[in-house]
Amino acid sequence: MSARSIIKLGGFIAVLAVPMAASAAEVKLPDTVAWSAYNTGTTGYNQSVAIGKALKDAYGISLRVVPGKNDISRLQPLMRNKVQFVANGAGTFFASEGVFNFASREWGPTPLRLLASATSDANLGVAVAKDAGIETFADLKGKRVAVVRSSPALTIGMEAMLAFGGLTWDDVKIVQFPGYGASWQGMVNGQVDAAFASTISGPTKKLEASPRGIHWPTLPADDKEGWQRLLKVAPYFIKHTATAGSGISPDKPHVGAAYPYPILITRADQDSGLVYSMTKSVHSQYANYESAMPAMKGWATDRQTFQWAVPYHDAAIKYWKEAGVWSSEMQAHNDNLVKRQGVLAAAWKTMAAKNISDDEAFKKSWMEVRATALEKDGFNPIWK
């Protein structure tokens, strides 16, 4: 079974549009700003709320954080102008590339842009119930694993960890859930044995405190073949050692993987003044929210990931240049990512002339067109 065949199109959370108005002289933000984020209780949601409090104290604005159970329900409000920003994860890359859920005719490659990101002391990986007798990823064979519908980030993350252990979807028992929170409740309830998460995500603490207990299989950095298999599935991961999380501490670190999370994103055509002010406010108020929870240190300047897989917004770049941390090397990397998005956009335009009515046939055709276009311009398509 392929990853695409088990990722289903999810729902949509609607929110009220926000009126624009000027606030403090230092930045110009609406009286109310709206972000979408992961479900209530997740680290992405909690960090967004903490940043919102700091912005409220500093500028008197209200930051509304709208929970979304999957990538579609987080990004759809952004594309419909219901929220201005998203505190997102790896789904940002999938949407930008137009793959998995975003390979549908309703989406396609989406020109998203970064403002800032967080890289904490946590990892992003797969936890297992301690009572399931799973020590390594190879031990997941025959076990029940959680898959969250309409969440490519979580699904591909799980697939990558299985690949590290030399496994595929055909080697495990897939249990599907409508949302991230539900998948972790399924862990506590004994419905599944493994699920993907940030090591500091709130729901993981519930599993740790439950009779089942929690264990994080490792990804040894010297396992070259395992990492090759993992990166072939999810090239946006990096080797990382966590010192924070459920069952993890500086004395009991976890050798695994990570990518920036949360990643604060918006549309490429978002108002430049708004993007500039939001980037500046989130960065300049860091001292006022860094102690809200351990994960907040990931927003520090020296933990920003300026050369990731999706480009930064020009207005955000303007601010980071003023902050003295944007280099010519970063700009060259960013320009190349923008070029890649341009290749994808041009390829997507050709799909309208194909007049393919069947959804699965459309996706198959798009993935072929996409790969051909990227390879022609010297880019690695990653997925075909």
C-alpha cells in the first residue's frame, strides 16, 4: 500500500475574517490576527498561544489560534483569507510541492512562504507503547500503527521511520484516525502501538503517565543504510539528539530526527507590511515568551532554519536582513527554492488542458508531469 493511497482528503475549519487596523508604532498589525495551528494541547498550538500572549502584552493585539486536525484544515483557511498565518509542520513542504493530498485538482503546488521557525530540544519521530515490546523500528513488523487522515506530514513521517527499520506499510497493521489528538488517544486506549509526534507534544505525556508507558525507538546516526532509506522517503529530516520530551531528559537523551516545528508560514502574495510586522514582532518579543515552556527556546535567533525546503517571504527576508542574520548564501538558497516553485506552477498550468475527469488518474498524470518538469530544470522530484 502506498502513502498516497492511505491519505484521504480531510475537513475544513472555518473562522471569521479579521478587520485590519494599526496598533503600536513599533509594528503595524491588525487589532486581531488569526493563525491556524495543530490541535489544542499540541506543542504547536501551545507555542502559538504563548506567542499570542506576548504580542497582546506588547502591542495590545489579539492573536486567535484556530486548531486544525490535519494539513488541509490548517491550510485551507489561509488560502481562503480566513487566517493570515499558519503555525505548521512538514505539511508546508507537501503543499508547496503539490504532492499527496495536495496533488488533487483542488490544490496543486501552493506558493507558500516562511516567516520564522522553531527548532527546540525535541525530536520528531515515532513513539511506541512500552508494553508493546517494541525496541527498534524493525520490531514494528506486524504491529498496529496510527495514520492520521489528511495529514501527509504525520503519515510520511511514520513511513520514513518504518523505512529506517527496513519496513513498508505492508509490514504493519494500519489504524486510521480523523486527527492527531484522536491517534494519541488511541495509543492510551490500546487501539494502536505506535504513533508519530513531537517528543514534547502534550498527548505524549498522557501515554507516558498511562499504564502502557512510552518508548522512543532510536535512529542511530551511524546506521547509514537506515538513514538512506529514511531520507529517500522524507528528505526534510535531519539527524538530531533530543534532550526534552516525554521520557526524555538531558540524562536520558533520544538519538533521532527532527525538522523545524512549528514553522510560521503564509501565502506568497500576503501583504508585505503585515508579513514584515509579524516577523518582527515574533522575533523581537522572544524574551517575553521564551520562558513560557521549554520548547519556546526553539524560536531563538540562533535556532532559526534559514535554509529549509520552502522559501522565505521577501518581507520576512527584509526583516532578517535588518536583524543582521541573513546571508548571501541564504539568499541564493531561497532564490533556488522560488525557482523550483515557479517550475511547479508552470507545470501545473498544463494540467487544465488534459481534461482528466477521474481523480486518481489526474493525480497520477500530475505526478508524472511534475517529475518531468523538475528533472528538466535540474531539480530532484523526490516523489514520482
